[in-house]
Amino acid sequence: MTFVRACGLSELEEDTPKRVELDGTPVSLVRTEGEVFAIYDICSHANVSLSEGEVEDCQIECWLHGSAFDLRTGKPSGLPATRPVPVYPVKIEGDDVLVSVTQES
């Protein structure tokens, strides 16, 4: 598993998603409930950026149709989305937020 620097921890505001692109993959970073999560930034239902949505109760909500995805698992909590989105491992080293978007072979 290869981790790359996504941003500085100090750049993440609580409950405010930040969009980054890592190795060509759009990722939404979210600092909430004392943790940092990395989730694929494109809604599985409407193909829009999740980082433009709201964060509440460890979920990110798609701004277009209201589907919410669990930041820990990527699973949708209700319609219209029925397919999960990928989540990625996160490590914090000092002020660096490191994320692995690579698939293990």
C-alpha cells in the first residue's frame, strides 16, 4: 500500500470536505469526530462531487439528490444512491495527511 501526501492536517476544517486529486483519483477529505476520512469524491448515483455536500453524523451528503454516504464504509444510507463509493486508508504523520488510493494486488 502506497501512501501519498494529500494535504496538511491544518488545512482541514471540521466537518468541511476538501477535494483533492491523488494519482488521478478525485478524493474528498473530511475531518470529523476526531478523525480524518478519505472517500471517493463522486456520488455513485448522480456523478457529482461529494465534497460540495454537507457532513453530519460521520456521513457526507450529496448536494444534488440528498444521498448520504458513511465516511467509514462508503455505503449509502438511503435512496436514491444504492451503490457504495470507495473509501481509502488515511495516516497522519505530523501535519501531513497521507492517503492510499492504490489497490493491493
